[in-house]
Amino acid sequence: MRHKNQVVRNIIIIGLVFILYFTGSGLDVWGHSSKAQQTHAQPKIVIPEPVYDFGLATEGQEVKHDYIVRNEGNADLIIENVSPT
């Protein structure tokens, strides 16, 4: 059961990272930027490794990974209300 919970948690984390990547990147899902985004100052989130495979974990084993998140935009990047579940 614990392994299943870890898998679910990892999927949720990956989903959150994906959402953060596409909502702050200034790109739509297909990589096109809009004209409004090109003319206004805005943050641009960059996550070099947005997906990480934690592999199999035994019960009670702690798994960790540090995600690198950079702002390459010309406005402050504010990340709020993110938590692993």
C-alpha cells in the first residue's frame, strides 16, 4: 500500500511540475507564444528536468529529488500553494 501511495504522490508531483512549466513559460502546450505574452514583462519558468523517475521504493524508504526551477523572464516568478500529496 505504501508503494502505491508513493507512486500516486510521484504522479501528482510530476503533474504539478508540468502545470508550473506550461503556465509560467509563456508558451501554450504546443510551444507557441502569444502576441500578448511577447509585449508584456512576465516570468518564464524553466525546469531543465521536469520529470524524474523515482524508481521502485521499499516500504519505509525515503525518496528525494531536488527540482531545479529558474526564472528566465523579465518579471518576478511567484510560485504559491505547491505541496506534495
